[in-house]
Amino acid sequence: MERYLKNTYFIDHESHAIRAFVANVDFSAARTATEKAVRLYYAVRDGFRYNPHNISMQPEDFRASVQVQRSEGHCIDKATILAAAARAVGIPSRLGFANVTNHIGTEKLEKILGTNILVFHGFTELYLEGQWVKATPAFNAALCEKLNVEPLEFNGREDSIFQQFSRNGNRFMEYLHDYGSFDDLPFEQMIGEWKKHYPKLFTDEIKQLIV
């Protein structure tokens, strides 16, 4: 598990910013690593508004210590913050990525990307009670209410990766391809996949990317 506890370039949990964030999480009733992980999950899920409309192409902007100083972020931002916060309290963590489709509120997104496939959607994997469990802190509760879907809950024992259906029974999200698990953000691979799937976004200087 050592590799999943190390301080890395992107999951820089030894930074002052991450340690300050963790210090503000209420662990008063958390006696186990699982209980701590659950509290970190909700702190990230609802402590940062989900905003997929502004993604830098500079690697330094993807560091957890940079992201945690903002009030909002996209799925990769929030997954990286959770991974760093977990390592800061001694919980092994890694990042997972997948291609997904989102069937609710995608009109603007599809127009920009030229496809309804979200490439390199990010989530966190935490090692708890002898197993890896997936946690997706991307969509804050207020956003889920607006989209009429139940917010993703996390108990530390079962995977929490997507809302399959909205409250009215319409399909919300599907996973199409799994890239696997990584002990740090695979930045070059991520950019390569974006270029392959979203070529028109790389014809001019990149200012916005939605994932």
C-alpha cells in the first residue's frame, strides 16, 4: 500500500493547503478509517460546487493543493482532492477514470464537445476494511436536486460511482470504458484521450473544456 500513501506531484497531501482542509473536517465522532473516509467524502462532495466549464491545460493546475483553494471544481479536481485528503489521514487512495454518457442536461455540453461522451470522468478509490471502494464526490447535493437525481451517498463499504436513473426513472448516466486505477493523475494520457475524442477543441488555444 506504500505507493497509495505517497506524496506525489498531483496528490500532494503533505502540502499546507491539503492539511488545512483536512484539519477543518469534523472527525469528532469518527473512530475508524472508514468513518473518517465518509466524512472526507461529504466534505469534498458538498464543500466544492461542481463546475465543468473551466479546465486548465497546465499540469500545475491539477494539483490537489491548488484545487482545494478554489470553491468549485470538476470531477477530476474533486476526485484528486479526496484522494489527497484520504492519504493525509493515512487512508490509501488512488484515482480511477472512465468514459461515461450523461443523459440529462447535456445539450450545451454536446454542442461544445461534439459528442455526448464524457472522456476521463474521474473518481476516487479508497482502501477500507481490506478492499478498494469507489467514491465519486463530483456532483454536490444542490446540483443533484436541480437535476432531479438523488445525490450519491457513500458508506465506505460499497462502491458509489453514478446515478443510473433520475428520480422520474429516466436513464441518467452510463459507464462505457474503464481506464483503470492510478496512484497519481496520468496527465499525459488524459490529454491524449481528450485530443483523440475532442479534436476540435485543440485546433485553437484551449480556453474551456467540459468533462
